[in-house]
Amino acid sequence: AQSVTQPDIHITVSEGASLELRCNYSYGATPYLFWYVQSPGQGLQLLLKYFSGDTLVQGIKGFEAEFKRSQSSFNLRKPSVHWSDAAEYFCAVSGDSWGKFQFGAGTQVVVTP
Amino acid sequence: DGGITQSPKYLFRKEGQNVTLSCEQNLNHDAMYWYRQDPGQGLRLIYYSQIVNDFQKGDIAEGYSVSREKKESFPLTVTSAQKNPTAFYLCASSLGRSNQPQHFGDGTRLSIL
């Protein structure tokens, strides 16, 4: 069965500093991987997705993610965070034919001045 | 603009009462999903539907029911059998293939009176 682990429940970062959020997955074949962001009281917004090809994927809002098959990881990065990046971030994996997703527990990001 | 509309945004349930959460999409998506979100637990799948008049149980279907009479609509009923219904409920839709992202509504927060 597929699963997703986000090891960090909570991360605090200073505005302007770099951010990296970890995501590890378990899946027998090549997975389809996604990162979403959720602001308080809102739904989830897609940041980026990985299907195949280039292992470095660019997304919206200046985010990127790198797929590393050898480490079963799909970490999300941003070179310089803005206060508006404070939110909860979810990693998800999909592998079933009908599009069922498995979500990680989420990482809460706090941005300090 | 195409999207997913969930209503109401806030809902209160009395003991022994059934309540229905609405989810409508105009994205022409075949698949629709209902998730429950509790703090620190990510998103858990309640029910999903790949096509009109067909739906399947997800990981936590007990105490919930759904219908899919129209492609655009996928209402969720929280029955009195659900003893701990207080949560944030998210509806999503997709083209129904594993390499396609899910698109989310803004959620409904259900509380017990």
C-alpha cells in the first residue's frame, strides 16, 4: 500500500531565509507526487506535481521540488520565504488507476519577521 | 471561473440529527471525493465516486453517506451514527486518473451544538 510521511510537524523560518519541507513516500512503482498548500480555513491549492522526466520540478509561488528515487523522497524547497508563505503544506502520492491520493499529515510553516 | 463550491462554510449539528454538506463542481470532472481533516492527521478519505450513480467507501466511511445523481454534485450526509463529527470537511474533484491532480473546495467546518 502506498503511504506518505512528512517528518516535520512544525517548522519556523525567518522571512527571507530558505525553506525545505521533507516528504518520504512508499510505493511499489513510480509514483505520481504532489505538493499542496493550505491557508487557515481554506481548501488545498496545488503547488506542483511530479509524473516523470526531470527530477527537479518547478511550481507556483517560487516553489520547487526534487524527486529522489533512491531516497524515496520528494522534498519541497523555496530559496527565500515571504510572510505569505505561512501555511500548512501537504505532500500526496497517487498510484491507483482511479486517482486515489494518500496524503501526509502535513507540515505547519511559521514565518517570523 | 471553473471550480468547486462547498456550502455551507459553517454548520452546526444537534445530537441525533443528520446534516448534509453540499459540493458542486463545474470543472466537468468525472471523479469526486470527500475528505475529513482533523488537526495533525492530514486528510482522510470518506467516500469517492468515479462516475454518476456509483461511489465507493474510503478509509473512514462509517457514519457517513453520499449520493451521485449528477456529475456536478456529490453531497455528503453526516448521520447521527457518526459519534465524533466535529471536523473540517473537504470536497475535491479530478479527471479520475492517477496522474491528474485533485482540485479542492474551500471546506465546511462542522461543529456539535
